[in-house]
Amino acid sequence: MLDFNVSQSDPVTLIEASGRIDSSNANLLGDALSGVIDEGHTQLVLDLSAVGYMSSAGLREIVSALKKLRRASGDLRIAQPSPRVVEVIEMSGLDSEIQVFASQAEAINSY
Amino acid sequence: MNEKKLRISAQIKDIATACDFVVAEAESAGLDERDAHHCQLAVDEICTNIIEHGYGLADDERFIDIICQKYDNRFVVQILDDSFPFDPLGRTDPDPTSELEDRRIGGWGVYFIKKMMDELTYDYSQGRNRLTMVKRLKSKTGLSENTRKPLEPTPILVSSYPNNNWSIAPSGRLDIASSRRLEAVVVKELGDGHRNLILDMSKVDYIASGGLKILVSLWKRTRDQRGDLILAGLTPSVREVFMLIGFDLVFTVFKSLNEALANHKFNSK
């Protein structure tokens, strides 16, 4: 099961994901992110505290959203990923491209 | 551990079942949570590849077999499928240092597998692709040679103290390669006439059997030149190995470098 809760904390849009992100459902993460971006929001925080597992399929959606946002001078920042998710982000080298914060508040206030 | 086998239909939704199976087997084989996660991620990534690229999506007539086995200190996972012959390891790796715009979208799954697993073999026989992935079990005593990937060589620090005492501080893993570098340092110090040697081990978190052998030969060598080599600041994992093989009876060991400097009386001044 993978769920999303989207809320506005102006100027930031917060997307809280919960569940397991793999090839069976990563498209839902892609949809959630594109939905927010298509509404014109460009300052996003993706909270991954309730995601215990993410495969490269999830990473792929994050990279596409990030590319889209950067072109629109926006950004996607990650808040409180679990150790296993951090490992995946670091393995892909994406940690040098995306900002990761230890808490939701820090991520939101970073904008 | 006997061979355990799971067959899933070649559908993305069934991969989670394979993941649960592998995690359970990995944990019962004695892998820790992080290593079990590596196995899970590896199985997830390779099954996803087989289904998306090998079979074409949603082919429930086909299946993938996952076989787990513990063999000595190795947890072995075999993934078998009968789609067209394809070596997943043959593909060029994506570049993790590439900038966002140039980042490759696909290919990360197999790259992760290569990073996470200790051994990988692909073969095609009897009409089936087989990927064999091995995760080595970490040795509790730290005696095993092959539990972690080698680190960059770290500097070995030499410092001089009153009474012609010298400390030599290696760091990280003391395996054959790093012990040879330590050997070179000790030989140089002896050549310079420094015979009161304290090996500061406080930054050594792992010692391999090859490292232990070299340590003994260095101790003998120092003694032969009328010097002494004592040890200080063993970390818990190294101390455990020392006690296990009785090295604590051979070497003079102090809790810390400072304690060694304050309390040990070398014979030569």
C-alpha cells in the first residue's frame, strides 16, 4: 500500500508519502508529484519518513519530477528519509543533486 | 541451510512476495537488517527487469524462480527465468556523478545490485537465464577477510615522544594490504634507530588473519633488533580477536597510548 497526503504550507507544497515504493506502484508517486506540479506548485517537500523501502523505480519518479521542477526554477527537497532510503539515494549519487533534510520543518523552512 | 525455492508468476504485483521470501531467508541465514535489505532490493530490481524487459509486462503464463541457500559464510540467491537469453550484468553502468539533466533514467537497478552484492554470476543453460547473487555473512569476530569492500588507504601516523618512544597509528582495516604498508613504516622506524615502538590501534576497527600474521612478524623483527613493539588502545572488535587466539598473552597491551607512554618502561633508551 502506498498513500499520499498533500498539504500546503505556503509557499511550500508538502507531500507526505507512506508505504512501500517499488515497481508495482512507483507510478503513483509520479502521479502525485506531477499532479502538484501541474497545478503550478514549484516548491515541493517530499516527506519520506513513513517509507521504509524504496527501489530504483521510486528514484526514477523523483528524478523526473526534479528535472521538471528545476526547469521551472522550482525544487523538490526530501524530508526525513529512513536509513534504507538514504542508502538508495546515496548509492545513485542523487544526494549531490537533491537536498535532504532531517526534519519536515527544516525542509519547509529551507525555501 | 537447505535450498529454499519460491516460484512467482512473471507479474510486477508478485515481486513483493519474492521480496518477503528473500528477507525471511536472508534473516534466517544470519544476515543483518541492512544486508537483508540489500538482498531484497537486488531481487526486486532483477525481477522488475526480467518482467519489464524480458517477458513483457503482465505475462502470467510465465514465471520466475527464486532459490535461496546458505553455503558456508555465503547467502546465495539464484534468480531463474526462461525469457530470451539476456545478461543483465553486461550493460554499461549509469554514472552516479552525472548532473541532473544528464542522468540516465534506467539502468540503476542492476547498478545497485552490483554495488550491494558481493558476487554476481550470470549464465544461460537449459533454456533459462540464471543470475546468481551472493551476500557474504559478516564474521562476528572480524576474522573474515572479505566482509567489506576495501577502503581507500588511510595514512599511518608516526609520532615521537620523550625517551625515544615512538607511536605508530594505523587506521581502518588491518588486512594484508594495509599491514604491508604498516610493515614498511615499522621497518623504516627501526632503520632510523627507533626501537621503542607503540602501535596505537585505537583507530583500527578490523584486523584480518593476514594482518595478525604480519603483526607477529613485526614484533619478532623489533625484538631481534633489541627493541620492543607494544600495543595500545585496542578497539572492542580487535580485542575480541586478540583474546580469541591468545595474542593478548604474546603482546604487551595497554588501554591507551597515554597509558602506554606513562607506564611502559622500554629496555633501550
